[in-house]
Amino acid sequence: MQDPLRNVERPKLYQCVCDIIQADSQRMSCLHALKQLALPQGYLGAGFLRNAIWDFLHQKSTPTPLNDVDVIYFDADNTQRAKDTFYEMQLNELLPQVKWQVKNQARMHVLHGHTPYKHCEEAISYWIEKETCVAIALSTAESVALSSSTSASSSANGSSSGSASARLSSSFETAGPFEILAPFGLQGNFAGTISINPKFPRPDVFNERIQKKRWCEIWPTLTVAS
């Protein structure tokens, strides 16, 4: 996938995300809890980051409550749902006030009849809305050196393990506190749009989610892209 961000925009958007998330104590607590589990390619995805950006655009003084916190990880060696439940139990012990939902992205291709995904970023690139295709984690020693060359090397070797280098080149290279996955970039998030995923469009599901989740009521300046 072609990187949708120009080099000059990447550090600006990355720094803005850093400022937003670091100012949110609950989200930081969730990120630290996730890091304690050391999941392979472990991230907090979807509304965890998307909603924080929308709150920022609407200058909300307090964060919009999260219905749940979506944890993604990638373990091709053990795709049993029982493992997800085990991780949810561990996270509940750390932060019982949070509703955790854990899903191993190594098995998500089955739901859509796709060929097996190689890593988390490929998996989330099929989510319903472009702006939802985002995920974030605290940086680790092995992820801060992430580069396009290491991603290409891992792909060439056919690796589908939990290595932090097994990413698409559209990941943000980080030398800061976070690693961000954004296969469509973050421009749409900061533009306040809700856009159907052109890679895997599902109009009926897209329209149903917009109505059911009441996004345009909670964040009234959002616009649904045609």
C-alpha cells in the first residue's frame, strides 16, 4: 500500500497524537497495562485512537467514554479463542474498570474469506472505515527502529511471527513514546471525516455502523465522505 503521508506531515501528525494520548490518563493506563502483557504485535486499535482524535477536534474537556477497548495482537502459532480470553482475564486483573476485547488478528482473515494476513497492520487495513484503521502501542526497544527496509526484509523472508519488524511500510517510524499503525494515514482522522474503506468496501455495514454508533451526534462536526 502506498504511504498516504508526505514526509513533512508524518512528524506533525505523530506529535499531535503523542500530545493527545499523553494528556489522557485513562488511555495511558490502558497502554501501560497492555505493555505488561508483552503480546506479540500488541496494540490498542479502532476507537481507542480514533475517538481521542475526534475529541481533540471537538475540544472536549473530558474524553468521550469508551464502550470497550479493542486489543489486537498477532500470533499465528496459537489462534485459539481461549488465548484471547486468557489475555482478557489478565487485563481485567490490571484494570477491572475497563471492558477489554482481545482478538488475535492471525485468524481474522477467515471471517472474510481472505488469504492469511501477515501482520496486524494488514489485518486492520480491512476494517470498515478508513479512520478506524488505526492502532497504537507504547514503543519498545525493538519497535523504535522500525523502518521500511526491515518491513520489506521480513516480508521477503515470509515471516508471520510477532516480530515488531513484521509491518507494512505505512507504519509510522517512531523515535518517541508510541508506535502507530495507520495503513491509510491519519489525515482523514484529523480532517474529521468518516470514510468507507476502499480496499474492502461494505456499504451496508458502513451505513449501519454510522447510524448505530451515533458518531455524528457525539461529534457533530464529523462529515460522512461520499
